[in-house]
Amino acid sequence: MPRILLVEDNEMNRDMLSRRLEKRGYTLSIAVDGGVGVALARSEKPDLILMDMSLPVIDGWEATKQLKADPDTKQIPIIALTAHAMDSDRQKAIDAGCDDFDTKPVELTRLLGKIEELLKKFPPKA
Amino acid sequence: MKSLPFRWQLTLFIVLICGLTLALAFAGLYLYNVQQFNNEVQRRLDRTKTVLLDSLTQELAQNPNATDLPLKLLEADAQISAAAVYSAENQLLARYIRPGSNEVVPTVPSVSSRLLTNDRAVVWTQIRSPKGAFLGTLFLKAELSQADVEQFTDLLRGSAIVFLASSLLAFVAAYRLQRHITRPIIELAAVSASVQNSRDYGVRVSSSASGEIGVLIDSFNAMLDTIQTNTTALDLARIAAEDAKEKIHQANDQLEEANRTLEARVEERTRLLVKASRDAEEASKAKSSFLAKMSHELRTPLNAIIGYSEIMKEDAEDDGDARRAADLDKVLNAARHLLGLINDVLDISKIEAGKMELYLENFELPKILNDVVATASPLVAKRGNTLKIECPPDIGTMHADATKLRQMLLNLMSNASKFTENGTITLRATRRPAANTDMIEVAVIDTGIGMNEEQLGRLFKAFSQADASTASKYGGTGLGLAISKQFAQMMKGDITVASTPNVGSTFTIRLPADVEVKQPSVVGTSEQRLTKSPFPTEGSKPRVLIIDDDENVLTLLAKLLQKSGYLTTVAETGEKGLKCALEEKPDIVILDVMLPGIDGWTVLTKLQGHRETAEIPVIVLTAGHEVDMALSLGAGSVLRKPVDASRLTAEIAMQLNPTASGYVLIIEDDHDARDIVIRMLERENFKFRAATNGNAALRILKKSRPGIILLDLKMPGMNGFEFLEILGQHPEWGQIPIVVVSSMDITVEMRDYLKTRVVAILQKSKFTRDDLTTLIRPALQT
């Protein structure tokens, strides 16, 4: 089963999204800030990362940059989660190296579509 | 003589003449007396001779050589100084010498020499007998007696006394007489000198005189009268002039004071306006940031509501609890609707704050259409509508903001679904080739309830739906179309609508297939579209001063203007801009109004207020709507930000060389009315300049002559009629055709008056673009 790392500081968002993704069969790791997110990505090498952008410690853009700069983690697809219509955030996310983005509140069907698409493009090694 | 006073000259003159006359008279008298005296002496001599001859003749007749002749008798005659008698042989017979006299008796001279002698005091007489025989010769010599001499001296003395007395009398008389003649002349001279010295024209020559001097005095007095009158008049005039000067001075002072006050007021006003504009901007910023924050704050709990509702709904469905699932579905729909509202409000506030940005990307249009259809099809199906897609497979790629296009299409689809029941909704895409870039048209066509004219009118306005009751019946914020329209316009496109009540509506999105990569602040930079400088040769290149705090704008504009044939100076602050303007005297200034430190309005006011920079045309760049303010502060023209470089260069060229091509001068105080006309002119590519009243228009006229003037009649400051009056006083402006554009009720008198001065009268909002074009085009071509 694909392993997804969810980096999200908001507890409710984390709870909802993880429960709904787990229900659909994904294995989830949770990080509550950018620092933990980068560390977990390096240690666990998830198949995909869902990255909130406004995060404590280090923010989502910085975390993405670090992961994309690291040869060990750069192949892991990252979906940025940004607030609605914050176009600049979205553009910044793409610039930072995110492979796709989606807006919060998450529309699950659409997000699942994007996750599946990316997983097809970057198939899990295991 | 010349130094001698006139009266002495005159006196001397009279005395001289008198003296001369008397001397002549005296000489005449003297000669006469001498003559008389001589005659008397001669007579007496003759008498003595006659008496003596008688006795001598007797004596000699008896004895021709008698010597005892009675010459002694002559002693009785004091006059005879000597006597002698000579014989016929000229022998001296007798002689007499007066005692005491030293006379000598001469010999008898020859007859000829005797005749030649003209001595009256000497007598030579021949003594002859009564028979005529020559007996001898008598010599007598007379001399003046003492008495005679005394008498003569007396005569001389008397004459001298008379001469002197007469001379004295003449002098006295002359002295007195000359006063009569000279007094008026001397007074005349004195008065004349005094007039010359004292410039007192009040004095008069009081003496009177007859003849030419009288005439002279009268003339002189008359002249003084005239001079005095004139001087008085002159003095009065001078006093009046001084009064006037004083008044002018006072007026000037007042004017200066008024100017100062005015300046202070203008500055105060400007400050207030700027403050107001800043306040408004800050308020707007605050509003935007509040809305952004609020929507974020609202969305966070809404996220939870939507998310947990979805989880619960899924759980309920899994549990087979259909009722609970249906209820949760309602909660979800309501929450999603609320989210939609919040998102719309956020969009609108971002658009209003000018913060909405475009993210242009290449995409396949069919893919976007399919996405939209996929999302919208449940909505379309909800009211029994059929969905049709008409999209040619070769429509190709687009370069635009895909997210915004998707949002626009979803909005149109959602609207069409709401207002159509059991009908057809068609999504039709077309590519329309055009010169610069192809246009993509996506139409959403429904067969719904449609709209009437009035509803169409307020369709695209924020917070206004076609019908107030619509919201309750169909839902929606009424923001969707306004947002869509803004999105379309941001991408240099538009949304138009055509609708017939009860037949249906067609909304058409038109976008350039290749939306130009928008520079953040300067657009229209393609080199072919730049207007070249009218004076491009080296050495005559006009200098443009650009004042803008945005370094990108400065660099880009400077580069573009240099390419167009200008020299450029850039200033990042108002202070530096003012300094550059004074030092370099640029030919034109481009001024951004939003500046740190002293702002653009202050810079504009100072430029206009300074003698050395007042004539430099200023093109104002503004992101806001302060066109009126800029024009009223004296800006040559106003361009909206982002700066359209092609328009900017055209404007610069026109400001520098206004005669090169005609332009339309719009004089209109009402912003909306002006805007309507400007849009029409822009559509026709006419150059134009705008003024908010007659005064502002005159300022423009003085700098450049328009091809035609569009004139409103009712304006604050100088109204249209006053403007026409002033125009009439300048023959050089007399030939400019004028079109009156007014909402006034024009009376017959007004019409008659206007008929002589204007080429046409248009009633505001009752004329078409064609009407205007027909009037303008020939005026600009000639």
C-alpha cells in the first residue's frame, strides 16, 4: 500500500485527511511541522508527501526545497496544499518544486485523483 | 554790451542818439555863428574901407606921393590891426600898425595872388580917382577884437552848457522812458527765469505794454495759462496715476496675499486630498486585509464542518443509514455554499485591492472544457437539462490563466443550470484568427428564462443580481459574474451577454489565445507599437524626466524611451524629481503619484507653481481613479497604471509636438460623461486630451492647438459660454471647430447664439459613436 506523509500543523485537518485517506487504504505518517516533515521524509522515504505550506519551524516551501535538493528524497512527489485562491502561494509552491497542488478545504475526490496520477507517474519502488 | 542789463543798454542807446543829435546841432550852430561873425567882420572892414577910400582918393588926387595920409583915424576902429597905402608905383606911402600888435606890412602882391588869397580878414583895394585913374593900393587887415573874442567864447560856453544840459536831460528822460519800455520786458525775463527755476506756472507778468511787447506779454501769460492748465491737468493725472499706482500696489498686495492664501489653501487641499486618498487607500487595504483574514478565519471552521460531515456521511453510507447520510449531505451542501460565498467575497476584495494576479500557463482548451463539464454535469442534470459541447478538435492550446478560465466557465455553467429547466445548455468553443493573436470564444448558451434590457444592465455589477428575488430563489452571491468579467478583462478579454426573455441567454467569454505576459507595471512594450520621438536626431533629442519609486518601471521606461529617441533622467523620489526638473529643465515629466516622502500630487503642484518648471508638460501615472484631480492640478494628461508604453510614447510625442497630428480636446467636468466620450474616441483611435473646465482647457490650448473641441456648457469655474467668449477673442483659435456636448435644455436664444460659434450641438447620452466620428474625422484630417 502506498505510504503517504502528511505534513500539516492543524490538528483537525490532519485528523480528517488522515482518517479519510487511511479509509481508502493508504498508510499515513504524520508530521506537525516542516522540520519533522523533512526528517520523516528522509527516514521513512514515503511514496508521496502532502505538504501544507504555512507550517511552523520551517514552512512548506522551504521544506519542499530541501527535499527536492536532496538526491535521496527529490524523487518523492509532493502535493502542496494551499489556502483557496492564494495564487501567489500556489505559484511559490510550484517554484519551490512541488509536483502539484490542491486547495484547502480539500475536495477529496479531486485530491485522490491527483494522488493517483502522481503515484502512477512515480510508482512506489517496493 | 551783452552783459549790460537791458535797461542800461536802452538808456545808453538813447543817450548816444541824443548826444549825437545835439553834437550835430551844436556843430551846425557853431559853423553858422562863425559864418555870421566872419560876415560881420567883413562888413565892418568894407565900411571902414569905403570911408578910408574917400579920404584917400582926395588926398592922392592932390598929391600922388603924399605920405601924410590920415591912417591914424583907424585907431578908432579896434578891429583894424594893420593898414598901408601904396603909390601907383607900389611904393609904401603910409602905414598903420595897431599899438601892441606885431603885424608886419606886406608888399603889394600880384593881382593873381591877391585873388587867390581868401583871407577874409585881409583887404587889398585899388585907389582910383573918380575919373578912374589908378592912384594907389590900400591894404587893410582886420582882427578880432577883445569884445569879439569874448562874444565868441560866450557863444561857445553857452552852446556847451546847452549841450550838457540837453544830454543830461536826455539821459534822465531816457532813463525814465526806458523804464516804461524795459519794465515789462525785464519782468518778462524775470518771470520767465523764475518759471524756469521754480517751475511755478502760477506767476504772471503784471506789467502791461502796448505794441509787440504787449502782445509778447499777453502771449507769454497765455502760454503760462496753458502750461499751468496743462500742468494742473498733468498734476491731477499724476496724482490720479499715483493713486492708481497705489491702488494697483494694494491690489497687487491683496492679490499676492490671496495667492499666498490660495497657495496655502491649495497646498492644504492637496494635503487633505492626498490624505483622503491615502486614508481611502488605507481603508481599502484594511478592508481587503480584514476580508482576507475573515474569510480565512471563517474557512478554518468551515473546513472542519465540511471535512467531518463528509467523513460522517461516508460512515453513514457504509452503515447503510440513508437518512443520516441525506441529512449530512444537506449540511455539506450548505457548508459548501457558504464556502463559495466566502471565496467569492475574497476574490472580489482581491480584485478591488488590485491584488488579483494572473498565472499564465499553456494548456489544451478541450481538457479545461472537459474538467468543467465533469464538475458541472451534476448541476446541469439537476433540472433536467441536456448538456452539449461543441469544440473543434483542432482548437489548439491556449496561453492564459487556466484556473480563472475554469472558474469563469463553472460560474456561467452554474448560472445557466440555475435559470434553465428541461432545456439545453451548450458549451461552444471557437477560435477566431486575428492579426496579432487569435481570439478564443467560449459561449455558454442556455434556453432558460432569459433577461430583459434592464436586468442586463446591472448584470455584471458586484452584489447585484438580475432580480433581487433571484438570490432567494436561485441562491448565489451575485458576485460570480462580476468576478468573471474582471478575470476576463484582466486577460485582455471580455464577457458579453445577449439575452431574450423566455428564449434564453448566451454568455460569451472572449480571450486572446495567447494572453500577453503582463509586465507587472509596464505593458504594450512591443517595439513596433512605440511612437518614435518627433525630434530623434542627436543633439535635439528631448529629455524626459521619469519620477517613479518602482525601479523596474524606471529601468524599463528609460530603456523604452531611449529606444524611441529620447534622453532620460530618472528619479526615485519626489524630492529628487523636483531637483532634477529644476536643474535639467526636461522637456516633459512622467510622474507616478504614489511616491514615498513627498508624493506625486505635491510634486505636480510644485512643478506647476514654480516659474521655471510651470511650462513643462507633466504626464501623470496613477493606479487609482484620480484623473479629475490630476487634470485640475495641471497635469498634461493622465495614464492609468500599468503603464501602456505604446500609449505613453504616443502621448509624449503629442505633448512635445502637438501640431504634428490633431487631437480632440474634451472639456467636460462630469467624470462619467467624459469617460463615455473617451471610450468612443479610444475605439476610433483618436488622440485626445481632457480638461475639467474652461480654464484648464485654455491652459491646454495655449500649449497646443486641438483639431476639434468637444465642449460641455455647464461646468464649474469657467463654463462653456465663457469659454466660447474667450475663444472668440483669440483669432488664432477662431478656426477650431467646436461641438457642444451638453445635457442642458438649450433655449432658442442659446441655440441662436451657439449656431454662430459651434459646428454641432449634441445632447448628452443621445448621440452615437458614429455621430461623433462623423464630426471629428474631417476636423482631424484637415
